[in-house]
Amino acid sequence: MLIVYHRLAHRWQNVFLLIASYFFYSAWDYRFLSLILISTGVDYFVGLRVHAAREAGRSKVARRFLLLGVCTNLGILAFFKYYGFFVDSAQSLAEAVGLEFVASSLTIVLPVGISFYTFQAMSYAIDVYRGKLAPTRNLIDFAVYVAFFPQLVAGPIERAAHLIPQIQTPRTVSIDDVREGLLLIGTGLIRKVVIADVAGTIADTYFSAPGKASSTQLLMAAYLYSMQIYGDFSGYSNIARGAARLMGFDLIRNFHHPYFAVSVADFWHRWHISLSTWLRDYLYIPLGGNRGSGRRTRINLTLTMLLGGLWHGASWNFVIWGGLHGVYLVIHRLVRGRRRAKATKIGAVFGAFVTFHVVTLTWIPFRLTGFSDVAAYFEGLARFDFSYDPILWSVVFFAVVLLLIDGPQAVTNDEYVLARRWPVALAPAFGVTLIAVLLTSGGVQTPFIYFQF
């Protein structure tokens, strides 16, 4: 794709990008390409009509067109992602109160990446309505924005104000872009192939039968899953950003060393940044944010995190996971409001230790869909039959590999420290080592976790 791309003029590059993006998505299932086309057409039309209505001073008309766009996007998302969830929940509720409920036998396939490109397209119409963005009149440019293949199926969720100008203007690729793009792809592959896939395979053994494992094994498995989901999702984000850099695009950073966070609030400033900022700007702030009373702010926080949990999947375990994080954020806000302690290094280390374990334990209901399995897992941890187990060395190995990547970046506050500050003689050695590690790993092939969202 790159060979052809870099031989084309700017406008033809965009046409080729669109064709490549549609081909990329069709390789999974060409039938669901129709959903992207519908979302693209509706939001392109809505953006133009909303802008025209605003220019004419017809705010009610602008709101109606915006409502059309939002309802279309959410309607597609609700039907394909949440239809079964709503039907099953209604059936369970009816049975609980003694009513007869005949559930539909309709089986719906979840289109890959639907939550990502739906939110991305919807934010465009909202920003045009708010006057933060002029509508894009070139349909090809807008279609590339919605379907840009590096981040189409698992993010980052790009904002139109950031990505569309890069699509509309000619792009150049410097040697730094190539070097840093390849570094992002390489570290992304290490996170996915070496860490996430192997750590996840080990963790699955204990998550599949929590009642048969010791407390030590369950705790180590929780650590492994924590590293798996981070390596898996941040690995994909790195690969997407690296691929985009090789074409002259700069996608937003989606992770900023979240396991170094000193509080849960800090964690959400570092984890899945494109989603957390989307929820802040398009849900939390419109609900009132922190502009109202303390009680209202706490409700807004909790509701935002509940819906953020539901965004991840049509299951109550995701709602519980989001609700728990909402509770953590409320507690953090209450404690912060009452105590303004001076920051110290010891306090930061202690805060990072507590935050990591709170987040790790909260991954358990995220990973396990059955309430009985979640209960069995925590019952196993509560037995406190801790003892030495060889699984400990797996945790140490993956933690060391992650620290070798994240540590230098965090200390220097430079994501590309390995590309910029290494002696020239060491760069080829690093590349050869990286390739060797990849070739000797990857015996397990696991789809990216966030493809299901």
C-alpha cells in the first residue's frame, strides 16, 4: 500500500486511502461496510445542513438535523451492539416479577469496530453544531476521516478538528516520521505478541476455573490480565499510530503510562485517552460537569462512567466495571476536596501502588462475564492461601519487558526516546533484537481484545 501511496499526488492519495480503508474493512465482512457508508453519508449531510442552518440563524433547524445524525448513529450502534442485551435484560426482569416474556430468536453479528467509528463520526456533527468546526464539503476527505484504516477498528477515536486538516492538506514524510513510525509499530508488536498474547494465555488457565486455583495463582493471573489488556490495546494503538506516521499522519496518543498513575483520576487521564476525553466533552460536560452542586457533580461522574462501561460491551459486567470506576472517581473527588496534602515522592509511589491494585482488581469483573465466576474469583483471593508458585516468574518477566519500554519513556517524558537518544550504532542492534524476539514469540494468535468493542 505504501509503495503506491507515496507515488501519488495528494488528491489521489486520499482516493487511494479510501479504497484501501474500505478494502481493509471488507476483508473482515464486506456486508458491514454498508454501515460505514450509511454513517458517512448521514453525518456528511448533517454537517452541511447544521452549518447552513446556523449561518441562517435557524438554531431549531440546526438542532433537528443534529438530532437526526445523533439518533442515526446511536440507533445503528444500539441495534447491532445492544439489541440482545436489552432483550435478555427485559426477559430476566419479566421472569423476576413473574411475567411471561417471549424473547426474539434474532441473532445479530457485532460489526467489528462499530463503537469506534460511530463515536468518531458522531463527534464531527456535534462539533459543527457547536461552531468549533467548519463542515467538510469534499465527500472523499470526510469518508477518509470516518474510515481511515489504521485506527478504524480499535481507535484511537480521532476528532475531526485534528484529523481532517491532515487529510485536506498535502503530507510529507520525513526520516524522523519513518524512524518514529517504525519504533511505534515495533514496540506495539512487542506489547501484543510478546506480552499480551502469552500473558493472556497463562491468565486464561486460572480465569476459566477460579474455584480450583490458589490465592497466589489468582492474584498472579489478575496481574497477567492487567498486563495483557494494556499490552494488547496500547500495542494496537501504537501500531495504528506508527502506520499512520509512515503516511504522514499524526494520530493522537491513546496511552500515557497508565499504570504509573497516582490516582484513579490520573489513571483516566492516561488510559484510553481518546475515549475518556470523548466522554468528558460529549457526555460529562453536557450533563453539567462540575458546574453544579457537589451532589450533581458526583451523579454526572457516576453516570458518565456507567455509560463508558456500557460502551465497552453489551453486558452487565461492563456496567459494573464502569460503575466501580465512577465510585472511585467520586471518592477521589471527596478526599481531594477535604485534604490538600503536599505531593511527595513517597506519596506518589504509594498512590501508584494502590491505584495499580485497585485498577487490577477491577479488571476481574471486566474479564469475567458471569457473576458466579466473579464471586468465585474474589472468594479465592479472600482465602489468603498465598505461597510460592512458578507463575510468579511469568509476572516478573512480562513486568520487566513492559518497564523496559515504559520506564525510559516515563523518566525522560519522551515517547520516542529509543529513536532519538540512542547512539546510531545501537539502533540497528535494537531493530535486529526486536525482530528476533518477535520471530521467536507469537506461538499463540489472539485477536485484539478491543476488536469486540
